[in-house]
Amino acid sequence: MNVSREEVIKVAELARLKLREEEIDKFQRDLNSCFNYFDQLRQVNTEGVEPLHHLLNLRNVTEADEPGECLPREVALRDAPDRTEEFFRMPRVID
């Protein structure tokens, strides 16, 4: 798969990126290099190879998510930059 210059420009517009001319050329070369590598990987025979979930034999070492005692309101609100007596005050995000 080859990425055209127009495709690079279109993706940049969708991502709201302003690219200089030399950046367009560089991204086109870089993306084509990536896709060429993906094509090489597609040609590798993976018949009989079990899929891996992770490259390393790791396991989750986090603790169980158990309910605990709530933080007292005064402590939770203590360092809030804007608050009322009982709540965090946040800027309006929906009109």
C-alpha cells in the first residue's frame, strides 16, 4: 500500500495539523515505510503459532478492588481550587 501526498494532507486536516511542505513529504515517506513493513509481516507464515496476549509472562499484581471506607468530606475538599461547602465546583461544559 502506498500513501499518496493527498492522503497525507487529508489525514493532517482531519487531525487539525498544519504541515509544512517538507513535513508532508517526510510523513509520506515514513508512512509508506511503515506500510511496506506491514506488508512484509503479512508474508510471514504463522501457521500453528499460538497467539500471544503479551510478550512477557507477566501477571496482574494489583490488589483486588474492594470497597473501603470513604474519605471524609473535609479531607477530600481540602485542596480543591474551587468548591462549595459540600461539593467540588467545576466549570460548565454544556450550555
